Amino acid sequence: MATVIETNTTPWETVDVDAVTLDVIENAIQNARVQMDAILFRTAISTIIREQRDGFPVLTDRDGQMLAGQFGSPVDGFIDNYEGDVQEGDVLLTNDPYACDGAISHLNDWLVCTPVYYHGRLLGWAAMFGHMSDISGSTAASMPVTSTDILQEGIVIPPVKVVSRGELQQDIVRLAVRNSRTPDWNEADFYAILSACRTGAARLVEMADRFGPDVLVSAQKQLLARNRDAMRELIVSTMPEEKVVFEDWICDDALGHGPYKMGCEMWREGDKLVFDFSRTDPQSAGCINFLLNDRMFKMFCGQFMVNVFDPQIVLNDGYIDLIDVRIPKGTLLNPVAPAALNGRTHALGRIFDIISGLFGTANSDFLVAAGFSDSPHLMFSGFNQRDDWFLMFQIGFGGIPGKPGGDGPDGHSLWPKMRNVPNEYTEAYFPVRVERFESIPDTGGPGLHRGGNGVRTEYAFLVEGKISIHDDRWFTYPWGVKGGLPGTRSRKTLVRADGTTENLPSKVDDVPVAPGDLLVFETWGGGGWGDPLERPYDIIAYDLEAGLVTPEGARRYGVVTGEDLAIDVAASYALRATLRSERGDPEAFDFGGTLDELRARCLEETGFEPPEPPVQAPIAAAWLRKQRREAEAGNDSVRAAG
């Protein structure tokens, strides 16, 4: 536990803050977060941060409660695990998820955290993490899908003081960036993150100068309280006390096992929501474990509720105590260290589908289909035409789910602020040619509101090299709701220069490629919302004209077209009547079949044998046995004392 040192221990005075000043301060804090982003993205060098914007800032009060951010506050987990003192001018660094309670989710994320002081008193914290391109793992980009513990995934940096009383600890920086295949990128990106944190800290100090420190601290407390009141009202008015259950799956662990269940029960107790993940499968021996930070999960729940019911609410950590998250140790979402974590993106994304399913089951107003709940990675490395080593890292986009308010967007990121890498940038800096980059028609699940389409990207390789892929949803489907149908699965095909083709697994390392080879990278679509047989003809006509739906795909909506794509209304009316009678009443959720049915159809539909049922990781089994022995020994001691 860190010891925070203040040279001025005078307590902050609580004062009343008028409504106008409160809103000005709230927007100033939000704008400071935007400025932190701007500093990072303008000064970082790596593609993953500069172009795709894989970096996330947070500003907190002195207790570590988030005032502005997206992933929740990492400060409490960080400080709880740092042994030593923290003073003005210090900056802390870590990339170890186990050392900050999952505030970051894998070793590639470097987390920088700095205290903000005002005349010797702790005013708050500024923190940011960004994805480092390579950290010396066993494969280029340091995300090996075959890893079985975190030490195979790269350098592990415990919480350390990288700046002490304003003095940069150069040896720590040199050590950290030396353990990388991209040391120049990592060094530049680290300083960009550090500069962003200092910008956030400077803005908090400026606010204290402008409004007075007591006013600023009092405003922070009022903003947290205001958020708590708003979220409490939202929880009580929309969430029932009856328990609801929802389950979804990660398709496989790259070691031949799957699918892995993520199961959760939710209920309300008074003004609090309880989430119990006891139904979740044991942790994997592979890389797909996700150390789910409870603050992060609470923030995701809040974001979902606010987006559906009241987008005017500005989220902070005020409502955190209104949500209780229970995740058993040794499960996929709370693995025993040193379990591998680099494939955590699948479970991290699937959490949003779990939230959708739980909230939608509890209250139909929340019901949203499954969407592009992942951030699929493509890595390509080798030597370019100038014999310089290169590393291309890209995150794919896919279909957002159909929802009560309309269609899901086509080809979008899971994370709202992330962007695709422009093809011109990719071709200018890496030895590839992007032959196609397009929406894939009919991949969004049909519905009254259509799921968004996935994306097809074709990469033609110009030099020899190796590719690695992280992806999911090749076995299970992105489900539809309220009569909506599932979206399509993901698919990866390698077309060799001689014309032969090879279906690639969704998770694979170091596949050799040669000049002239072509990778067809297809992401999945979002599930549909509502009965597709009720989708208006004029909207389907637009989908046809825009190439989002094909004439064949239109028949899933009960629509018949002529050669000129014009809709034959009479024939469509008859087809819809036939489809309704054959289908019967639509189900609330359409998963595309049971797990047994998916296993039976797997080889035919995907070209791959179905995965074997999950097995418990040896480290988790050993930990559980040890816990049982210690508990039994404790019980024996109690009985003996009695």
C-alpha cells in the first residue's frame, strides 16, 4: 500500500458551489481529458496509438474516484499494490495487470499514474495507459496465442516510480524500452503518455487557480454525488428485483478447447445492482483469460444504461458503490496468476454482450442484439524492401448490433473513439497493398432493425514475413433478439500466390507468407433486432441500392426483387406470409442453435473441427486445492480451540 505524503495537511474546506460554476467545472474536467487524448495522439509514433487511438486517460479526485474517463479509475488498484511513498513530482509506471487489480488487461498496456498536488496538498490524480507495439514476447507484437503464462508474453514491469520528485529515472526507461522489437516506438509512446498525464495534471491545477482549490474540491464531491443520485434513480426505476441470467461464450482458447462460458446472474437489492459471475467457466490454460476489474465493469454498466435512457448524464465514479460485482477466483474472468492474458480482448468485448443480455432480459427497453464484441488483431512482420525490420499491427472493425432505435452501423469499432488505419497510411509505411476494404453484404443479422455488416479487408503481401491473428466468433454466432436473426461469423482465408487457399483459425501465430500471397480478413456482423418480416420495403430498397443487402439476402426479409433490384410487392407479401407460418412466433434470443447443434454443424459450416470441451488450467486447479486445504486446516483449528 502506497504512502501518500503531503507537506500541507490542512483539510479542504467544503463550500457550496452554484449550479453554473458546477457545470463549468464539469465541462472543464471533461475538456482536460480531451486535451490528454490530443497530446497523446499527436506525439505518439506507433500506428496502434497514433492512428488507431489505443490509449485511454482518466482524471480522478484525491481518493482515486474517476471524474472523467472511459475505463474507470485505475488509481486505487495501482496505489494498493505499490510499496513505497508517493510525493509531489512522482510518476508511477506499471504494465502488470495482476499488480493493479486488472486496471489494465495485458502487458502491452503501459499505465502511467501521477499525483496532482496544489501547494503541498493532494488534489487528484492523472493517469493514462497506451498499447505498446511490442514488449519482447515470444512472437512479434508480443501477443502469442499459444502462451500459457504471462511471462511468455513479454517484460513484466511491477509498479515502479519512473519519475521521482521530478527527476526521470532513465535506467528504468532504458530497461523497459530495450525489451522490445520496437524500442524507438515504445520510448516515444511512453513520453507521449507521460506528457498527456502532465497535461491533465496541469489543467487540474489551473482549475484550482481559477476557481479556488476549496471550490474545485467541493465541486468534485458534488459532481460525484449528483451522478450517484441520477444513477440510483435509473437503477431503481428500470431494474427489477427478480434474478435474471445470461450466458455467452468465447469460441476457443487457441489450444483446441472451447467454447468457454461467461455466465452471470443479476438482481437488484434495494438501490443496488448485484452481478454474480459464478456461472463462468474455470480459467483457461491458454491466453484468453481476462482479469476483469470491477470498476471497469461498473463503468461499462453505467455507460450502457446512460446511453439507453439518459445520455445527458455525465459518468463518473459517484455511483460505483451502487453496483456489487462478484467474480470467483480461478475463473476465466478472475484467473490465478501468472495465467496468460494477452488474448483477453475477446472476453473484454464479450462483456458488452453479457450486459446487453442481462439488461435486456430484465427490461425489454434495454434489449440490444449481440454486436462486434471484440477487437480482432492482425500482426504482420518481417523485413521490407530496404531490409529494415517492420511490424504492422491493425485492429479490425465489424457490425454494431441492431437496437430499439434503429440499425447498427456497418464496419465500426467496438470502442467509440478508436479509428481505422487509413489504407494509404498502411501502404505507405508497410510492404502490403490493400486490395479491398469494404462492407460485406448480408453479414448483419436481418431484423426490423438490421445488424451492421462486417468488413472484408484483403491484404496483398509484397515481401516475405509472418502473420498472427487474434479473433473470435468463428464458432458461436452474434445473436439476434426479438425475432432478429444472428449476424454472420468471422472468417480468415489465405490465398497463396499459386492459387491454393487455406482457411486460417481465428487465433494463430507466425503463419509464413510470401510475395503475392493474399489474406482475406472478414469480420462478423451484428445481430438483428425485431422481426425482419416487418422491415419496411423502402428501407430494404435503400439497402439493396447501397449494396448492404443482396437480392438473395433480401429474401431473409421476405422480399422478392426483379432483375433491376425493384421490389415485387405482391410476391414479397406472399413470401412473408409463407415465412411467418413456417417460423411461428419469434424467440427473444436467436443464438443460431444450441452448442450441441453448433458442434454438429461446425465442420460443414466453418471447415474446422469443433473445439473440445474446456478443461481447468493446472495452476487454477492447484490454487483451489491449496485453498481447500487451508480452509480445512482452519476449521480443524477452530474445532480444536472449541
